[in-house]
Amino acid sequence: MALKKTVSLNFIFTEFFVFLIILFIIAVFVPVFLLLTGVYSGFLLPANANEIAVREFAENFSASDIFPSVPENVTYVITDKYFYVKDYTMKNNYLKKAILYAKGFYNNNDYGYRFFLLTGDNEYIILKYSTLSSYSSEKLNKILPSPEILCYIMIGLNIFLFSVFITFLFAKKVKKQILPLNDAALKISSKNLDFEVGISKIKELNDVLISFQKMKTELKHSIEKEWKSDQIRREQISALAHDIKTPLTIIYGNSDLLNETELTAEQKLYIRNILESAENTEKLINSLIEFSKSDNEFSLKLSDNKTNDFIESLKKKIVSLASIKNIKTEFSENNIPRILSFDVLLLERAIMNIVSNSVDFTDENGIILTEFFTENNFFVIRITDSGKGFSKESLKRGCDYFFTGDKSRNSSKHYGLGLSTAKDIAEYHKGKIITGNSESELKGACVSLYIPLFMY
């Protein structure tokens, strides 16, 4: 990122203020100049033109025995010595003020006009004249505001337009300097770190861009390091999973040898359970190898399955797992869908993780109840045990990865992965997991896994 000459924000705002002042001066100067030019050219009459005409009228009135002609733009009211109106051309709203002025009770300081008093034989003449400039054309005086008011309007309009113009100009200038910052932020947020951070002519923004460049470089190195570490970890997981197949092969071989010997019916059942568990373990290992080679947590393979067949298979596995601690298993089915779309391996894994937790946290000779039913367009598998149940903390964090802080359900074999994995699998099926404590006679933990009847 090549550095160029920069200026500070303080300089930018000072420059903006100076330009604004200059434009304000121009905004005032131009209308005033036009007003003065109009006066000098004769197009406009100066503000004291009416006052001069009134004073000339007063001189003529004093020197003449007859009432002289009143100047244009001047109105009057004539009263007797008791201030009763005899004649007037003045508008009614000014009559009262004019008489008060003649009596000495009005200060004559209103904007735009003045009164002038003449005393005749037993009468008073009060003249009203404008103190504003006017047009030499009487027609323009009738259709346009006074030149001063027009000048003020032009000044206000100029100030507004110049303010908008200068603000737009400087906003565009500053925005152009902000663009590299915005561009860098967007690229970093989209995880694109293979770019060169731009530069800005504003010092403060350029300092931020330099920090962005350093952050981008460090982040890129960190991600590359993490990626390499992740690759090594994936390779180790894949290698470890592959190595587990060796003892599985031994289990298969020895189970086959045992099947060739004379066994009781009960022993044959045990061998069959061992082989089924070994097959499931091999499937999980294959999934683990597949996971270690991909960027996805789970590869969801949906298929339409007969729900009753799936339930019967689950029952056998649950009974086999619970028998390790002589735990009694109970099952309940109600309104089961005939066909359901789900990933058999993943859903079985989720349910068995929940059951495994129940086995871990249920005392010997306890009870685990598994219920299968339909509720609000969901197929529900609910596992309830007779253990101590969840603590308040576990009800909040029980589905978090590696959470093992539940003292009421503590186990040396518990790594905090069972419920979190089951939750992920349920959510991949667009379902959910709900944990709680049973209010039935079992009084233990209750975990419900919901799978939608229709996958969208």
C-alpha cells in the first residue's frame, strides 16, 4: 500500500468552513449588488425617495393656499382639530395609528413605513409613506414584493442552494476517501483476504486502512495456520478411524468362530448383538472418515423408511444397551406414521446417544421408557429415565458441546457430546431437541427428539 500525501480531517472541515463562508458572502453580495445597480440605473427608486417627495409636498403645502397634489405611493388622512376624520385615502388599518401619531401617542418606528404630520387651519394632515425602495414602474410595484424583500428572498435562497451544493461537494469528496475502507471491510467480512487494501488522502482514514492491512495480513496467516492444523487433525482422525477397523476385524473373526461352536440360544443372541454393534461401529467409522475429508459436519442421506421396522431395530439396540446395567426398558407407541423420510444412520446415532446418556445416569435396576408418537406434524421419540434428572444449569446448557458441568448427572464416561450431537442431527432433519425433567413416576430426565413428518 503506497503512501501518498494526506491531509487531516481537521483540514477538511476547515476547508469546508472557509468555502461555506465565501459562498455565504457571494450569496449576500450578488443580490445587494443587483439592488444597488437597479437604483443607479433608475429601474429602482431609493428607499428615501418617498421621504424626499413628502418633504417637497410639505414645503408646497406651506407656501400655497390650496391643497397640493399628493405624491404617488403616499396616502393621507385629514382631520379637524378634534381629530375627527374629514377625508382620507389611507387604508383603514392605518387610520388609528395615524391619529395616535398626530396625538403624540405613537412612536412611528414600524418597519416599511412612516407617518408625517402637517398642521393646517383648524385641521391636521397625516401622510403615510413607504421607507422601502420601489420600482420605477407602478405596475411592478403592484405585482412584485418590494426590492428589499426580494433581495432578502434571493439571499436566503442563495444561502440554501450554496449550502446544499458545498455540502454535496464535500460529502462526495469524503465518501470517495471512505470507499477503500468500506471495500476492505466488505472483503474481510466475506472472508476474502487475497486483496490489497486501498489508500485514502485523509490521514485518519489512512491510519485505519493501514491497521486493516496489518489485520488482514495477520488474519490471513492465522487462518492459513489454522487450516494447516485442521488438515493435520483431519488426517489424524481419518488415520485413527482407519486403525479402529483392525480390532473390529478381530471382533468379526472371533464372533464368527464362536458361532461355529456349540452355543446356547442366549449366547447366540449375545453374539448377534455383538455383530450388529460391530456393524454399526463400522458405519460410524466410515462416516467419521467421510467427515474428516469434507467441510460438512454431517452428510445427510435422506430416504423413505418404514417407521415400524426402524422402531423394532431401535428397541433391540436399546434393550441390549440397557442390559449392561440391568436397566428395565419400557416402550410405548401411538399413531406411528407408516413411512418417514430421514437418514437412518444419523437418526439412530442421535437416539442411541440420548439412550446412552440415560444408561450412564440411571442406577442399576432402574427404568428407561422410550415413547414413539406423532405430535403437531412431528414424529417424536421421547426417552425418559429414572435417574436424578437435569439440574437448572443443564437445562440451559445441556446441548452445548463439551458441557459436563452437571453434578447431578456426572459420569467419568461423559464427554459432553451426546446431546449436542443429537441436537445437530435433529436440526439437520429440520427438527429439534427438547430437554426437561419428567413429571411422571420416573421423575428422571426427559429428552424429546422431533422429526418433521414432511421434509421441505
